[in-house]
Amino acid sequence: MTTSAVGADLRRGPFAVGDRVQLTDPKGRLHTITLEAGREFHTHRGRLAHDDLIGAPDGTVVKNTAGVEYLALRPLLSDYVMSMPRGAAVVYPKDAGQIVTMADVFPGARVVEAGVGSGALSMSLLRAVGEHGHLYSFERREDFADIARGNARAFFGVDHPAWTVTIGDLVEQLPSTVENGSIDRVVLDMLAPWECLDVVADALAPGGVLICYVATATQLSRVAEAMRDHGGYTEPDAWESMVRGWHLEGLAVRPQHRMHGHTGFLITTRRLAPGVTPPLRKRRPAKGAYGEDGAAADSGTFGEDAEFTPEELGERVPSDKKIRRIRRSVTETSTTSD
């Protein structure tokens, strides 16, 4: 007899107390509730008893006291990460899917992640590695780590056994956390991933994949040049993805007016075997791209002395008060459910 995978029992079967349920009203608006016996979901258009949902099958339709119908479904992971409490900005599902696929994160893989943020990408990585793999996550801020743990615990129902979260800087903590050459994949979602290339190279097994998620073109250029200069990585590849939904109404089939445009750039490279140097690049660099010494042109604009901070890169930084409130809410929720 095989045991159920972590969180699988929360993804199937009739609705039960403690389940998160996504309600869709006739106008397509979404409402996420956690089922509790005797509780009610209130809007200005009536009340819906949680007891009407408890024991009902997934994908059911229920009416509130005013006769308004709601479609009730368990939220998918992509739904959950967009509505869960967050401190730091989340990695969008479109990017998380690209990271899992293009980095070839497989069941049983040993993966390193930095930083954790609100845990959105961590949950996708944990789903991919499964219980027989391991995810080593590093986060400088303890409050962000607490929020990520709380969000993951609410989604999986338990603390995932394949997840280790370390508070601290990746460069300082990674060498003492994992053995050299033991890591299959590394995912860096941070301001200055080029500062970590040496320790990542030590941790990665030959052929292992490094994928970085960066917000701006200046960061993308800087990390690409650092990968080339290191000498222990293959030629990097970079791209971005944009998702545009479509309006489907009879013959009025057209692109939606809103779309998920630029969220970030992804850049990948692979670890070469020890002592191996990458083949000489054959293509001719763009004119003016490099100076006489081989360094990137205009490096003073975003070179060694540039200050890469969330504010400088246009990132909206949450206030300490907001982080304390969210941290308290996720920890209190997990304690109550226990």
C-alpha cells in the first residue's frame, strides 16, 4: 500500500472542513474561503452557508439566500499563489512554469533556491521535486521566510518534508549546507545573482542547471557577462514570456484588453565539468558591445559600483507594518488549523 503524496488528499474528494474553496459568481468575480462548520460567506447580495458546501463534490454549484449561484472549485496552485498573503512580490505562474520546465526540475532532484519571497515559486519547486527530492531555500529576511512557510503549510496541509529554509545570505550559508557537486539545479530570484556564481559553481554537479530570474535589462546584461567571465558555465540563454488571454463570446473572439506583460527575464546556463573550459564563441559580438579590454561597454552605468536595490530597480517595497501584519495572519492561521 502506497502513501498519498504530500497535499494530495487536499486536492481531491468532497469538500471538507479546512478546505480552501474558490467561489465564482455570475459576473466571473472570484472569492476564496476556508470552510468552517457553522460559518457563512457574506456579500451585499446574500449569505452562503459553509455547511452547504461541506460534503459536496468539487465543481458543484450552490445558491445563497438571495438565489445567486456560485460555482465552487478547489483553487489550483496558480489561483492560490495569486490570492495568498504576500510580503514580497510573487513569481507569477507563467514564470514559475517556465522555471520548472526550462531548468528541467525533475522528481527526486536536489534544488537550491534563493530568495524565498512569499513562497510562490517554492511551492512549484516542491511539487516538482516531490518527497524524494529536496529543496534548499535561502532567505535573508526571517519575516519573509515565515510568510512563505505559512503559505506553503496552508496549501500542502503540512510542513513539506522535502523543504529546508535557511535564514541568511546564500554566499555565506550554501557551502556549509550542501556538499560540493551535490546539487542538480539552482534557481536565483535576487537582486545581484552574479555575486553567487562561485559558490553555485561549487555546489552544482557537472551538467547541472542554473536559472536566474531578474527584473531589468541591466541585471540581465550583468549576470550574462559574469557567467561568461566565470569560465565554468556554458553560454547563457535568456528570454521572457508574455501571456495574453482571449475573450470568448459567441463570434466575438478577440484578444483581451489586459495581459500579463513583462514580469521578469529568465537566463539559464549549465555547469561545466571541473577543469573544462567553454568552447570559443564563434559569432561576432555586436559593434560597441565590448571595450578594448573585453569588458562590457558603459560598464560604469551598472558596473561594480552600481547599487542594485529594490527601490533603484523600481520595485514596490512593502512596509514593515504590512509585513508584520501578514506574518501574524499566516502564523495564526496555521496554529489555529493545527
